[in-house]
Amino acid sequence: MPKPRVFVTREIPDAGLQLLSRKFDVEVWKEYAPPPREVTREKLKSADAMISLLSDKIDAEMLAAAPNLKIIAQYAVGYDNIDVKTATSRKICVTNTPDVLTDASADFAFAMLMAVARRVVEADRYVREGKWQVAWHPAMLLGRDIFGATIGIVGAGRIGQAVARRARGFNMPVLYYSGSAKPEFEAECKATRVELDTLLKNSDFVSLHVPLNDKTRLLINAERLALMKTSAYLINNARGPVVDEKALYSALISGRLAGAALDVFANEPTPADNPLLQLPNVVAAPHISSASFATREKMAEMVAENLLAFFAGKEPPDLVNPEAFSQG
């Protein structure tokens, strides 16, 4: 009996590929950039399964061109690039990699918070460009205090709560905005649930940790940015389209906002001429919040384990559309 065919849209760590090679006929796209859409469509004509990344748009058209596809294992916690509704209607299971990247993402969010508040990136450039001409000066590269400042967590899921735990180590009062109350989180982090506008008005740092959907797209717009303190900072390692980039740029150049740290952008990769990248009070990164060796290896193992479970007739451990499996 032939092995199920799996198309992997990027070269993931060997930990996952080795697990797959035992049971599947695996084809990996070896180039650094994602496969062109027409290439993916062609590969899916004969694939029984695929491992996708956030940069792979798996829409209804793509799914219609994949008659044998039974499961999509997303190498990420988010899956807004996949038309899950259509996949479910076609009895195609969709899985993701939750939990494993919580701490790595929270670490990075807090690293960016500290970098923008204490002007770490500016200071690095200052030294490298030969601008450090005086050994020490009372006004050199002054930043904002973090210890004791108020942090607002927008989206108190796993990552948002993990960021709050780090903030408590800096004695930061925690405000959070969430669709539902989190009593255990409130007790652990002494967090206070508030409405979004209240959070924006009272936070020194606003950290975004919501999924991208119709409710959160452009959640942080001009009106909401205007509510924030002029001394406040915005940190986003959720999804780029959660923030109106033009409104953010206007707030930053006008002095309406002190700074921003962005690991995600509306369009990725963001072009080098994005006006936000020209601002010294913006810290930017190329969507690397989960980019630790251990995390990426575990993610590779998880996508492999989801495929192994499915083709063994078991419900995948990280299934996001269980109705597709029950239909099968």
C-alpha cells in the first residue's frame, strides 16, 4: 500500500521531518521563500496532507484544487491564512501548534517592550555609527521606566497571560481586556479586567495578544490610539492587521504616542520604505516571536504528531475543526 503523500511548504526542523519520513512520502519545498501559489496548487493535486505556514494562503480556490487532501497541519498557533469553514465542508481536518510557543512569544513581547522603552536599538545604532563622542551625559538617550509602570494586556489568552506574569516580576499593575473574565489569572497576576477604552487610557504599555478576525481587524485605530497616554508605548506581536499602521504612524510623528514595538505588520514582509521603519521610536522585527531553537523544533514535532495520529485513525491532538474529523 503506498504511503500517504505530504507536501511541506517550507523546510521545518529535522525533528519533525524524521518522524514524517517513517510513515509518509514527504516532499519539502527547499527554497527560503514560500512556493508560488501555482506551485502549491499543483503539489496539492496529489497530496493527502500538507504542512502549511502563515504565509501560505489556503483559500477555497486552493482547497478545490486538492481532491485528495485530508488534513492541513499548520506550523503555527494562528491559522487565519486557512479557510477553515471551507476545509470543514470538504471534510479536511486543520490542526495547529498551540501552547508550545507561549513562553517564547511572551519572552519576545517583553523583550520588545524593554527595547523600545529603554531605547536599546537606538543606543546600538548610536554606538555603531560613531555618535558616542562623550563618555557620559545626564541627557544621553533617556528612556522610560518599566518597573512599576502599568501594562495593559489586550487579549488574555495563553500568551497574554504569560506576558502579564513577566510584568509582575517588574511590579507592574496589570489591566486586561478580554471577552470573558479570567478569575484564576486575576488572582495570580493581580490583574483587573476593564473595557478596552479604559485600558488604553490608563496603561503605560499596551501589549496586543488577540487573534486576527473580523472583530479584531483594525482594532487599534486612530480613535483608540488617541485615547492612549502621550507617554505610552504599543507592543504588537499578535497580527499586523490588528493595528491601523497609517494611524499609528500619525500618532508617532505627532508625539501623540511615545513609541511602538512591532514584530508583525499589515503586509509581510513589510517593505523597506514602510514609513514606520524610518522612525527612531519604533522597534521592528520580522515576525520572530516564536523563533527559539527549542520552540521551532517542538512545533515540527507537533505537526508530525498530528499527521501521524490522523492517518492512524485517531483524532489529531491539536485539531481546530473537530466536526471535520467526526464527519470523516
